[in-house]
Amino acid sequence: MLTLFCENAGVVRILYFIKTAIMIMQFVIPIGLIITIAIDLYKNLIMGITDDRYSVVKKISTKIFAAILIFLIPTIINLLFKILASTNAVSNYYSDNFVTCYNEASIELANRLQQAEDLKLEQEEEEERKQTLIEAEVYRAKLKALQESNLKNQNSDGTYNPNLTDLNKQNGVYVQNGVFYKPKGASGKNCPSNPTKQGYRNKYGYNDHFFDMLINLQKAAKEAGYTFTYSTHGCRSYNDQVATAKKYANEPGRAAKPGNSNHGWGVAADLDFGSSKAEKWVHDHAKEYGLHFPLYGKNYKGYQEPWHIEPINLKTY
């Protein structure tokens, strides 16, 4: 059985080229030496060119010895491996393996090994592709289950369900029994760079459940004949909040201190109402969808925000 050396097509090709080169040398060089010996003999014996007889014999003897030595190279190589093999069992295993592979090396064997390697690679790639498809299918199944779970967490008319629960932290926020829990610490430092590719069901970076509640409120307003739009900056980064605070530095209370804004957790939105009547309707009905305007109707450092909407139940964990 061919192992180790002859398991690799590249090794077999190298051994084959080495063997071919040695075979060429084995015949070409001795023939060349024989020709030069014949020329020397012709010059000295036939042509009568008088060189020192001792030097002629020495030169011819050296060439004959070189020719014999080159012709015996394969035999010498095998002998060296046998000597090496006699030292220990490991050397014997490797030397026998190499000698066997050297003797068997051929383009046909290399091609067969290459085909086997290509087939193995194709099988590995196919297995990897199948595994990727399985993982994708598992992901789609989980996503479907999550979407179905989200639907169950809403009442049939889209109004607020106090049993809403999703412990998966999105922007660091999780929902349990209708309560949104945001983490302590600076907000705006975990906003998604590409929401849809990072598992969000909305492209703005809002917490998905807060966004669902916002969309349900918007649909209800439209059915009642009113319209409003929401800010597309779903999760406001810490740096953006710094810029906002600087922009309204002369209006105390207009912008939260960087790191304290609920916009940075994706659970707050600024609305733009089409009319004062639309604004009144939304304020009157927001609580039915689990939402309210926490900065309106109370004095917040002398400034009120009738457009700023958040979940009613929002706590810190």
C-alpha cells in the first residue's frame, strides 16, 4: 500500500521528474564520456598524437569510472536507503515508503492522485455548502419563530399587550411582561451600523418592539384620518447626541445630556404631526399602544417636547 509520500500528487510528480532526470543522466552522460574516450584513443593511437601515456590512461580511467558511477546512481541511492533503514524501525518505514514511491512514481499515478484530491476537495466543498444551507435554514426557522412570537406579543388589533416578552437584548434593551428594560450606562454606544444585516426588522435601528408599537399607532391614526411621521434616526449614537446637545446649548432642557438620551437605546422617537388635530389625536390614543409623551405636560427645565414619544413602561436594570 502506498502511503505518506505517494499520497500527494505533487510529491509524486517531483519524484517522477527527479527519476526521469536521473535516467537521462544515467545514459546521456556515460555516452558522452564514452565518446570523449573514443576521441582520446583515436587521437593517440590512430592519429599518432603523442601525449604522455600515463596521463592518457589516467584521463581515460577517470572517465570510465565516472561513467560507471553515474550509471549506478539509482543502485547507490537504494543502497543508501537500505543502510539508513538498518538503524531503526522508523527509518526503515520511511525509507521503504520512499523507495516504493520513487519506483512507482509516474505521470499516470500523479494524475490519479490529483483526481482523488480534486474529488475529495469537491466533497469537502459540498459538505461545507450543505452545512451552510443547514445553518441558513436553522436561522430562517429561528427568525420565523421569533416573528411569530412577536405577533403573539401583540393584540389582534395592534394595541398594547401587557404580556409582551422578548429577553433578547436589542440595543441592550429587553422586554418582559410589557416592560422595556434599558441598561445603566451611557446610551448611544451600541447602535447598529447596518440594522437589517444585524437582525433588526426595521432599517432605522429602533428596538423592534418599540417600532411595532409606533407603526401600529401610525396605522390607527391614518384610519382615523390623521397622519404623522417619525424620525428615521432610530438609534442615535453618542456622538450624534453630543452634536445635538451642542446645537441646543442655549435652550436648557431641549436636548438630553449625551449618554442619557433614550434615543440612544432605540426606544424613543421624534414625531412630526401633519396638523394640530393629528397631534391631539395621537396624544389622546398613544397609551392604547403602550406609548406616551414623557416630556410633555410637565416642566422639564422649562422646556417641553410634545413630539418626543417613548414606551409607557420603561425601566432601568
